[in-house]
Amino acid sequence: MFENSKVLILDAGNTQVKCTLFEGDSIVGRWILESTVLTLKEAVDFIAVVSVRDDTFTHNLELQCRQKWPTAKLARLRSESVTCGVKNSYKEAHRLGVDRWLAVIAAYHEYSAPLIVLDAGTAIKADFIDEKGVHLGGYIAPGLDLMTSSLLSKTAKIRYRPEEVTCLDDIPSCTADAVTQGVQEMALGFIQRLFEQHVGYKWLVTGGAGQTLIKALSIPHVQDDHLVAKGARLALQERIQKEV
């Protein structure tokens, strides 16, 4: 259905809106939306909005899309019980973050399961998919920046200056390194424990600091930064086919 079409994916995460433009099966553009104004000049045929933001923000984003591309087919994607042959493990399917859901869908269709999908952005998320396409569940932990800001905001006397961070692989000898390396060790310990507990899973890393963390542990993995966008394209295509 999308062979000769342009499909725009808008992924509104916690801190930024990521835009991915497909032409057919190929990604031909990827950028961060710097403001609420859409600047893409070329026409698009289909638009998928993926959002973990509140309804007001998401509605305004959709309104801009409709005004800029009035003839394009637009859909807001949500987590469902089953999409593209992947089964949601949550009893209340809509409560699974849509970004996690779409990443799982793309992972299952592009890579051999069983899989662990690791995304280390604002939060560190690890999702599990078995060989039958069942999303088994997953974990959510604070991301590196979130752990750092939480520590600094809840302590009165920590003096932290980012420019003092040396990132040396040694016992920290200043507060900046103590915080930075301490936070990183927390994340590494979380990932290492998952690796040891769940033998036999292939690791798939997407976005954020995931690759930096997993490389530090020497865990074999595949990197794919486009999982959410790829999953959104698959889910959008299925929805449109059902409507025809």
C-alpha cells in the first residue's frame, strides 16, 4: 500500500518530537522538531502521530498537520491488544506506552525473537518479545539525566558543575565525577542483571544512551534507532488496510 507513498511519522516523546519521513520502504528524512511549527515543505500522503504527551499538546500537533497537509490521511496510534501479529501482555492494553509498543512491533517483524529491546532516553526501558510475537512485559527505570537531576534536586549540598566531569574510568575524586559515574553504574548494574537473568535473548538497542551503556558491558547487540518509526509505519498500514 505504501510502495509509492510518503509517510510522515511524528514521535512526540517526553522531551522532543522526532520526525521520520518514509518514501516507500526507505527512510529519506529524520529530524527533531525544534518548535511546534512544522517546516517540511514537501507533500505527504499519510501521517502517523505517536505521542506520550498530554492530549492538548497532541491535539495541537495533529491540528498543525491537518492545516499543512489537508489531503493526507492522519491517524493517532495507540497501544492495542494485538497489532501486526504482536500480542500485548498488558491486561489494559492502552496503558502500555505507545512508543514501547511500536518498537516491539518493529523488532518482532525485522529481527529474530526472542528479543530484548533496550531504549535509554528519559527513562531506560527494556521490553521482552518471545518467538511467537508475544510482548511478555518489561522494565522502566530512570534514565541517566533523570537520575542526575533527581539526585541534585533532592540534596542540598552537592555542588555539581558539568564542566568538571572528566569521565575517567577510575574511582571518582570530585563531586561531578562521583555523580556522573555513580549514576552510570546504577544503569549498568540494571542492564547487567537483566542480561544475566534472561539468557538466550538477542539484544536490540534503539535510541538514547543505550548503545553507550551496553557497549560498556560488552553485551552482543544490534543497533536500530528507527524502531518506533518503523513500528508506526507498520501499524498505520494495517489500520488503513482494515478501513478499506
